[in-house]
Amino acid sequence: MALLFGFTHCTDTCPDTLARLSHALQRDHATAKTAEIAFVTVDPLRDRPAVMRKWIRQFSGAKIVGLTGSQAQIDRVEHLYHVWSKKIPGKRGSDDYDEEHSAFTFLIDRSGDERVVHSDDDSLRDFAADLRTLLQ
């Protein structure tokens, strides 16, 4: 499993990372059949289940699960993985904000152990190679 944190209103890092992971899985059919991506939102106020489903449909080639919950639940998962997020207020009211957050992808093996951590600028080749290694 590849686990990453992000939000659907992100215009760069989140969709780019999810697209690269999806593409990495798509390149290797054996990997695509057994691996999945878990996308945990850092913005549960806007990322309701219907929003997550619609956004995730943009990415093909992989099994992707969108995870959301209460702010307390998201905070707990962030704490467990030592990631952070911070709301950055905009100028046009309460719905106008951005989210800064850690941009790591955790690769987790079949036993549930964290095996590899990638940053958002790691190559597609690195993701694909590590995913294949974990599935052996």
C-alpha cells in the first residue's frame, strides 16, 4: 500500500504525486492487481466522501481509496505518521484557505510495516521499483 496525505483543492503536489503513483502501478500489471493507494485528506471540512470520490476518479490505473473523517481523527492519523498540516487563511472568508502539509508517501508492506518513505519529488522509477520490491 502507498499511503499519502493531501487535499482535493491542491493544485500541484497532491495531484502530481497521486498521478505518478497511479502511473507507477499502471506500468506493472502484477503490481496494479495487488497494491493500492490510500489518500488521507488533511482538509476534512471540504473533502467530504462525495468530493473525494469525484476527485479520485481523475486518476486511473490503480486502486485508490480516499479517506476522510473528523478533524480529530485526521489529527490522530497525522500524529501516528509524524506528518503535519496547517490551514493558511485566504482573504475572502472562511472557505478561502489553503493547506500546507507534509508531502511524503509511505510504502507499507503486506505485514503492515512501513518500509519506504518517498518525498514528493522522487522519480516515477523509484516509486515503481520500491513497489515491485515490496510485492515480492
